[in-house]
Amino acid sequence: MIPTYLGGLAMVNVNMLPACPVETTLTLISDKWKVLIIRDLLDGTRRFSELRRSIGHISQKVLTSNLRQMENDGLVRREVYAEVPPRVEYSLTETGQSLKPVIDAMWNWGESYKAKLAAD
Amino acid sequence: MIPTYLGGLAMVNVNMLPACPVETTLTLISDKWKVLIIRDLLDGTRRFSELRRSIGHISQKVLTSNLRQMENDGLVRREVYAEVPPRVEYSLTETGQSLKPVIDAMWNWGESYKAKLAAD
DNA sequence: CAGTATCCCACGGGATACTG
DNA sequence: CAGTATCCCGTGGGATACTG
């Protein structure tokens, strides 16, 4: 079955991004939930409801909103299957996957921070 | 969030941090300005007003608030010099400096993201 | 199942004034 | 200079109800 691709084009204008690369990254993933969405999608494709469960206590509205923004930013791919009941699968684009080093760095730091606290 | 302060000493309770290390990191640096504060302090010690200028359009109240939290979380060191006019210097603790890989990863990703956009 | 559509609110953050 | 002290506001996000 051929999935329907909706959106998928980056709508971001490079001229409107901050000069500093760090700030650029912040504008794209600094929302409360986006990093967690990426963390979970790094493990592979997920359906909407799967994401909701794996992320934690995120509401439908907010998850939808975040996913749409990330789709517009070219980080996430959304594939709709014409089935009943409907199935929608989310995955990372290449650009989205390229965030792995960032997530990994956050993972490592979080681990060592907790280890340091536990040592006291 | 959910840092606990024991006996007036800055102290985060490891048991109240999220299980996932990525979430732990988010808890500590996901505020709008903290990453930028760290970015600038990675270049060395800065006075309050220097930080204000280098960061951008942050208000006094918010900069103070963020710095206090980061001090409590053990990321930032605050040194007050008994002079007139007063001089207060901020620098990263070892723990704060250990965030460099995270900031670097964000820097690199932001650069390549903009390069990708510019290529289109 | 995967969303919209509403309503609502806490709070991070901005603006301004004042001070040791 | 490096802050407090107030007042104020936009909005990200939560809760609930409804739908193709």
C-alpha cells in the first residue's frame, strides 16, 4: 500500500534563523516535548498513539501541534495510510536523524549528572 | 525540575529526577535562556552586565532568576566582590563545563541545518 | 485511531521603577 | 553595578468533548 505524504517540505526560511547556530538549534527543538519525540523516533517509526504512550503525559493537542511543527521544519515525516481505522506513522527525516549526536550528548550528560549526585 | 534544597545548601535530589537521562538534562537546561548562558560562560568568566549584553534581549529579572537556578543546580558559580560599585562574576562549575559536548553538538547541528537550507 | 474544536490557566518572561 | 519589587501578558500546554 502506498502511503500518502503530506507536507514534508521544510518551510523554514534560513534568513529568519538566528546568526548563532546554537540559537538556531534552540528555535527548532527547545519546546518542552520535541527532544523527547526525537528520542523516541530515533528508535524507529511510531504510530501516533505509540508516541503518546512512550513520551509520557503529553496531551493529544500538544503532541499533534509539536509533530506538525517538526514536519514543517523538515525533522519529521508523516505517513497516512488509507485504512479503517486510520493509521498514521511518524518517523525522522535524515535531518531529524542527524540530531542523534545532540540527543546522545544530552543522554550522556544526564547520566553522569545523576551519577555525580548519587555519589554524594 | 524538582530540585530539592537541603539546609539552605544547593542540592538536587537524584531520586526526584526523571529516569531517562535525556529528561534529566532537559530538566536542568531546557529553559529558554540557560543554554545561551552556558554557551557564553564556556568562553570564560563574565560579569552580570556582560552576560546580559552577550546573550541578547534578556531582562534583568529573568537573567537573575536563571542564574540562581543554575547556581542551585550546581552548574554555575557566583562570586561577589565587596567593591563599590559591586562586581559579581559568574563562571561555570566543572559540572557546568561538562555540558560543553551538548552545546557543541547543538552548534554543529545548527550550522549544518542552515547550510542545508541555504543549499536549496 | 488519530485527530479537531473549545475552553481555560499557570507561569516563564517582559517592562518599568527603585535601591544598596 | 547588580540587583529587588511590582505589575502585566502571551502562549505553551492541559482537560474535556466530539468526529471521520
